[in-house]
Amino acid sequence: MEIQRRIAVVGLVIENREEAANRVNDILSKYGGLIVGRMGVPYREKNISIISLIVDGTTDDISSMTGKLGNIKGVKVRSVVTV
């Protein structure tokens, strides 16, 4: 049985960049093989950072990555995965 890979868009809102940035980047580096594209925008007026990712991987891998990111204090994560 072939393992199905999915394309997903993952959005992160980081409310406390000073505390969360290193942990977020460590996790993204660990899952770097899934990441097709990444865009980060510091929204200084609101004191937040926004990262959008395009990823290609199994649902287990995508869920594992987003779960770890979502467990970081001050980080909100949402994803949309293809069927």
C-alpha cells in the first residue's frame, strides 16, 4: 500500500516572538523536508509575526509538525490539507 502524501497550507501567528521564535524555527528545521515554501511577515504594529507554509507530506507528518508548533505558548496554528 502506497502512503498518500498531501499538500497543505499551514498558517502560524506568533504572539511573543522573543520567547517562541527559536522553538518555532527548531521545529520547522526538523520538518524542513516537508516545507515547499515559507513566507514570514513581522507585523510590528500588532507585535506579532505571521508565517505561512506550503508543505508536502503524509497526514501523520503534517499533524506531528502542526501539533508540536501548536504546543508552543503564544503560537496559534491552523492548516488546510488537500483531500
